[in-house]
Amino acid sequence: MKMRAKILALLRESDDYISGQEMCRRFGVTRSAVWKAIKQLKIEGYEIEAVQNRGYKLIDAQVYGENELRSRIHTSWAGAQLHFYQSTASTNLLAKQAGEEGAPHGTLFVADEQTAGRGRRGRSWQSPPGTNIYFTILLRPQITPQQAPMLTLVMAHSVAAAIHRLTQMEAEIKWPNDVLLGGRKTCGILTEMSLEREYIHYVVCGVGINVAPQEFPREIREHATSVEEAYGQPVSKGALLQYVMEELERDYDAFIAAGDLSPLLESYNRLLVNRDRRVRVLDPKGEWEGTARGINAQGELLVEREDGTVTEVYAGEVSVRGLRGYV
């Protein structure tokens, strides 16, 4: 961790002033190095109070960038290696390139802006700067290609849990890859993989979370929202991404240990907005309607038809909509 991130983490964890001498002792650096790091953090936008004979105290930390994230993310593997970009075409593209070059499991790519963000089925994802969270995590799971789509559901569960942890709001999941607040989409997930026959080289899981209030494109305005719009007050993007990494590490490890979604099944189904609702299954072979009854341990949506039979709907093949719109 860089010196600025270490100092930032120390200041955030303390309710009192931290002396420059204490920072020198902890990090094995000179007073001059501490002063330079504090000065740079102030330039980045942090409000840090300096009082003679007392030291430094973090007053305001509504800053989003590499040092903020490095000072917060202390997981074992999820985000342990972090790359932050002010602007990039797509974090998924960065992650796939890194995957080809041998980057380790858990490498995290974060951008403040994407110029070519994509959603599911090739749709564009609006990615303006200064408003939202855009990230992709590189995974190297020892699973079959048939199990890989379950990773989208794992991530959705982790994002919903992180939002609840930060705001106490009950986020919901629209199977398979959207997270909702108040019935409106606030997060989308795009999972892609590189494989050879039955061997997965890597999986990249890209996530976009709408955070700040914003003007959405007309075509999605009715069913889109942001965390702050739903919550009614500002939230820390750094804290939210930190919580996503912590929840993901726990959920992913449980998924890998079980080989399926059984450890998350009860919690996921509780959050599933589709559950016990009439849905339209948009199958390339022909659309049909039924009542969603939750997911199974393989992440398939269980849809009850008119005759009482239950069909297992596979996320990679179809989309599901409510009869009267998005939900």
C-alpha cells in the first residue's frame, strides 16, 4: 500500500489527532515524507486539519480515487490488487487483457468514467464521470463453464448486501443481473469468460452502480434510479465499493466451497423481486408466461406454467420481464 493510502487509513480509523511523530514511527519514514503525503492528500481533496503539538485529523473524506480505495480495501484477495483509472473505454476490456497476461485472481479494475461501457446483450451502459461506480474484477475459478453464469448471481447478492450494509435500505435483485432500489434499477452486471473446451481461463465480472442523482437517458428513465436518490442523502462511493469487495469475498468463497448457490439460496430468494410474480420469459424459441417461484441451487429461475409444471430457466439463454414492464 502506498504511503498516502496508509496515512489515509490511519487517519480514518482514528477519532482523535495523530501526531506526525506517530506516523513516522508506524511507517518508518521521515517527518518530511509524512508532511509531503499529507500535502498531496489535501491536493486530492481531503480536508485534513493540522494542529501544532497534536497532529493531524481527517475532517472530510468525500474523495474517490486510488488512495481512497487502497486505504479502505483490506480483503484477502478481492481487490487486493487494484488499478484505478480516471477514464477508460471499459473496465471489462482492461480486465480481459490482464487476464490474458496472467494477472492474479481478484485483481480489481476501477474507473471514474467509461467511454465505451457495455451492458448485457451488447447494450451500452451510460458511464459519466463523478457520479457512479464502475469496476470489473478478474476471477480464476476452478469450475465448469456451466457453473460460470452463477457468478453473476453471486455478484448481485454481494452488491445488494453491500448497499444494505451502507444505507440499511433493502435492495432487491431482478434475476439474473440487476440490483434494484424501490423497484428501479440501480446496478447492472456483465459477466464474461475466456475458456478452452471445458477449461475456464478466467472470468471477468463487470459492475456499474448508479450512485449520485443524475439525468438518465429517456429510454431507461422510468425504471432507473441511484443509491443517493433512493437514500435521500450522500453516500461514500469508496465505502460502498469496499463493502462490495468484502461481501463478494465471503459469498464467492462460500459458492466455490459448495460448488453451487446453496449457501446463498435462502438469502437470494428473499431479495428476489421476481419471486411469486407473473413474468414473461423472452426465450429465442418463443415467449411464454408463468409465475416465478425463486431460483434453485444452480441459479436457474423456477417458473411455474399454467398447467402447474415448473420450468428451470437458464440465465444464459433468456431474459425475464414483468407482464407490465421492467419488473
